[in-house]
Amino acid sequence: MVRSIVLSVLAAMACLGAQAPAACEEAVQLAFKFSPGEVTTYEVAVSGAGHVRSSEGELAPVGVQGNLSFTCKTVEVLADGSGRSEARLARANLEASIGEQRARFLYENGRLRWFANGEEHPPPNADLGQLPLLGAPIVFTVAPNGRVSGDSSLLDALRKAAPAIGAGQFPQVSEQVFPDGPVAVGETWRHTAELHPLGPTAPITITTSRTLDSHSVEGGVGVAKISGYSEARLRAGQLSLSPGETEVRVAAPRLRRTITSTEFFNTSEGRLLRADYEVALSAEVSVGVGEEEREGGVEARFHITVQAR
């Protein structure tokens, strides 16, 4: 989820006998569809590398790799066709590094394990049953056009971690994905929006461009290939976070994230089936704890694949 949620995926159809897929010349309606009780599992693989820069100008390599699996269950279909869904993490195996430091995060069957430089440590002192995505589901609503809005479970967790953000700032957490009308092969649609998921002091400007590269029908199922490019810019003044007893101050005077994507969408069932994302991140940040203040930056690139099961 995170960009929003990145619910995307293809399980493209195998040819039936010698029947060749038929190209669709007519414009096609791209829209998400939902059925109450429907559960989809998404397998996600991520890898990436980059560097962080300290306030003294020193560079340290960073890296991340691993995979995770999460489920999305449609619990309600609203009158406008939107789906209210619950997302839970089923398992995860992620490794991250900064310089010589290594960390590994494992989660499966409700058990969390944490390793630092190859040595296992007790997990954070927290009730996993109350943590969003682990014990408690993250609840969100997806409109037919792909716009995601968050519900109270995720928002309450964010407000507890960052009370300075304030209430009522989170209703919309992603931009519109599909146009409202049918799309022809070769057609490009663009969208620009300013979102405030972190509150009014941290606006995120998102510009997206997507093109319907192809649409074919195979075995009675329509599959659309969509290429895209998205750029997000964040200018965040100082935010006060309270993950524990210590107050942490975070500011991001410059953050730019781009995503180049290829997505396959099942137009018959109204769901994304497979996606490949190339993500580039560049940021200047400052972090303050108590009397200490540190500035630095990060440059990184990531590759993310999503596959529905």
C-alpha cells in the first residue's frame, strides 16, 4: 500500500489451444471491481541500493532486499462501487544495511523475529495484536478509479505516533489512477494532485502519466498493459513524533520520489494482476532528538515486483 497501496499484478492468461489473443480496438473502461468476502494474496519482492550522507558529508552505502506477502479482503462494497478492504501482513523476510550495520526482519505465523548483525534480539516491546498490518488489519477504501482513502485504524496509529499532525487530515491518501471514461489503446492520461496525508504543513504534490499500451482478450478475459511515470515532491516543515517517551523532530525540506511502472490489469474482473516498479528516491532531511540536531540526505533506487495469487 504505500504509495498508496500498490495493489497491482498480473497473472496473464495462458492461451487456450491454438486460439490467439484478440486485440481490442474499441476503447475500454478501466475500473476496479469488488465482491464482498473476496480475498487476494499479493507477493512482493523488493531490492535496492543507495547511500546516505551525514551532516559531515560522509557517505555510507545502504541496501534493502527481501520479500513479503500480504492479503487484502473486501469486507464491504459501497453504493458507488468502492471496496472497503482489510490488509494484513502474512509473512515477511526483509534485510537492510547501512554501512557495516545489518538488520533482518522476519514475520510469519504471528511471530516476529529481529536480527542485528547476525545476532537475534528480542522484538520491540509492543503488543503485536494492536500493531496495524501485523495484528490489526489496515482498513482502507478503494474507489473504482483507484483513489485510496484511509479509515480509522491506520489514521489512529499515525496520530498516536505523530500527534502534532492533528486529526482530520488523512481522508485521501492517493491520487486517482484511472480516468472516469473509457480509454483507447495508445491514449495517455495525466493527473496532478496535492495531498496532505501528513497534515497541512507537509503537502505532497504528485504528478502522474499513464498510457494504455495494449488491450487483448484471451479466453474471454481482458488484459490491459499500462505503462506509467509518477513524480512526488514533499516539502515538510518540522513534525514532532512520539514513538515512545522521547520526542523526535523530523523535517524534510526536499524529497523527490519517481516511479516508472509497467502494470497488467484484468479488465474483466477489475483488478491489477502484476506490476513492476522502478523507484528513485532523493531527499534532504533533518532529525532532532532532545538537544541534538542532525542533517543529512539519501539517494537510492529500488525495484519492486508485485504478483497476485
